[in-house]
Amino acid sequence: MTIEAPYLPYDKLRPVAADFLRQHHPSGTIPIPIEDIVEFGFQIEVIPIPGLLNSYEVDSSISNDLATIYVDEDVFKKSLHRYRFSLAHELSHRLIHAEIFRGISFRTVAEWKQVMVSIPEREYGFIESQAYSLAGLILVPPDHLAAAYGRADEEAAARGVSLRDMEAGPARIIAANIGRQFKVSSEVIRKRLGLDHICEWPRTGPA
């Protein structure tokens, strides 16, 4: 299958996220109301699917007409942070990969999975990493992240602690605390801090 993923490095995705938030969440408050934006702003139907993760090893997928997002039912019901990121991830595909998905023919999740595994590894990696990065930028806007980290850094400094020198365990706690403000996982916060060159922490756990 011939698929040409656009070259969208992280710095090119930052203005995409900023423009998106200006249009769809101009108040700028956090956490970002991603579910409302998906369902009411884009008129995308969200459908929980039992066993999606166990059967296909994915939390979510988007239809090739970009009008429906399928989410694992357990993620939908039991894991708010994972659910929110899944919505942002699939919406990111619609924002930056619409032509690719509309050019792929599939009707079911099973057919979607077959198409995905047939995409060349390099192109598939581009598509997924770009959607992951854009989702993170949408859910954790850079200015808010810098401010949240700054507050945590000041609190730590007052106790004689340096956030930049933290081991994985304490860093996980700080990242989780910051993540709760945005309703995302600690690993999303860790990756965003690194990509924005705010702080490089050891890996804190699963995304």
C-alpha cells in the first residue's frame, strides 16, 4: 500500500494545536473539554466497543469517513485519562491525516487493523507519533504546562528539593499531580516536559 504521511515534526504541530484551541476552546481553561469538542464541535459519534483492546491491541480507532470514534468499553468506563487521550489522538488523525484515512477503505475495526498492519512501518510510525504529539499538545497546552511545572518547582524549591534531579519514583508523583490538573496520565506529562525542553525526567510508567 502506498501511503505518504506528511512530514510534521513537533515544532510544526505546536501551531496546529494552538490554532485548534483558539477555534474550539477560546476560553483556554483546563482541563480541555475534549469530549464536548469531539461530539458537539465536530459532530463525531463516540461508540464504546466491548473487548476492543483485547481483540485488536488498540484503545481506539476512527472510521475512514472520520465521523465515528470507537473506544474500548473498559477504557470508556474505567479510565478517564486514557479515554480523554484516546479521543484527542483520534481527533488528531482527523485534523492532520484526513486525506490518508479517507483514502483507505475499511468498514470494521478488524478491516482497519488489517489496513494498519499493511502500512509501511516508517509511514505508520509517522502517522501514530504525529497523532500522539498533537493530542498531547491539545490536552496539555504549552503555556499551562510551563505554569504548572513552575508552581511545582517553586513548591519543591521551598522544601530544598530540585525537580530536575528527581529519581523516577518522586518524579512520577510530581508528574501525576500535574497530570491531574489536565486530566492526563503522568507519562503524557513526562513526555510533554521533555518535548518542550522544560525538564527531562526518567520514564515514570506506562502512557
